[in-house]
Amino acid sequence: MYKRVRLKDTVEVPPEELGEISPELVKRLLQDKLEGRMDEEVGSVVSVTEVHDIGQGTVLPNRPGVYYEAEFDAVTYDPQMQEVVDGTVVEVVEFGAFVGIGPVDGLLHVSQISDEYLAFDRENQRLASNESDRALGVDDAVRARIVTKSIDERNPRDSKIGLTAKQPGLGKHGWLEEDREKREAAAGE
């Protein structure tokens, strides 16, 4: 879930930048420090949007810069348990598909994609069914639900988000459209 939040953080202004402390300078420094970082409470910081207040600078012994506490607005992405998300398959592996959802990827395990058995087709980088003509590959749009979440603040790339697409209304967008057309055709008979 994307959110706009008001946060406070401290930023170090290097000596060569001390001539003109401005919201634009502090915003740039906050963007360099925070964007792409993961925090357990607010999620992943997508963008620092506006600086509202810059406190008095503090000098620390044996440190070259001056430290300023700033209050600012940021856009964050915090995946919520049971949240339904739309994403795009970014990688297909033997055990499932990695789906880009916002600034993070979630794993759609092969057992959570379909009731049909899906075999890994290494040559075409897809998971394909032997029972039907359905296949899931890179760049396919998918709707899934978040079922597990383990956030690693120190190394956001190691965060793990588990997805499922086995409930009605979830799955590859093309499959959902096919199912809807079949229901409409059956209702029209």
C-alpha cells in the first residue's frame, strides 16, 4: 500500500554545502539517504517529496559536517498482509515467479499459481500447464494476494514477500479475462 507520511530524520550537511542551507539541499540529501531504504514501521521510502522544517544544526566532535533534523513528507510503500496487489512477472524460476509489486518483488510459488500442474520451461522462461494452454512468463500482468511478509531493514533486497493467486479473481490477467468471457457466454445461453 502506498502512503504519504510525515517523517523526521537527521541529515548531515557536508562542509562545502554549509553556505546555503535550503529545503532543496536538505531534500536532496534526504533523498540520497532514504530513497530505496526499507523501514519496518513505514515500509520502503519511494520518494521524499517536500521538506517542511529544518532544525538548528548540531556539530559533533570529530565530524566534518553539521547535522540538521528535518521534518518532511515522503511517499512510502508498505505491503500489507492479505492485500490484493497487481504486479508484473520479472523473473521465472523452477520453483515459481517473482512479481514486481511497487518497489519490491514478491514470490508467487508454483504451488500458489494454479490448481493445474505448471512445469518450468527453461528455454522460454515460463511456467506452462500440460493440461491446458495456460502459461506464465516474464512481463505477464498478475493479480495476487500477499500471504507472508518478512522485512529485512538492513538489506531490503533480502526482504521476502509471499504471494498467492489461487483464489477466485486472482491470477494472470489474461486468464481472468478468459474466465470472465466464459462466464458471460454461459450466462447468455
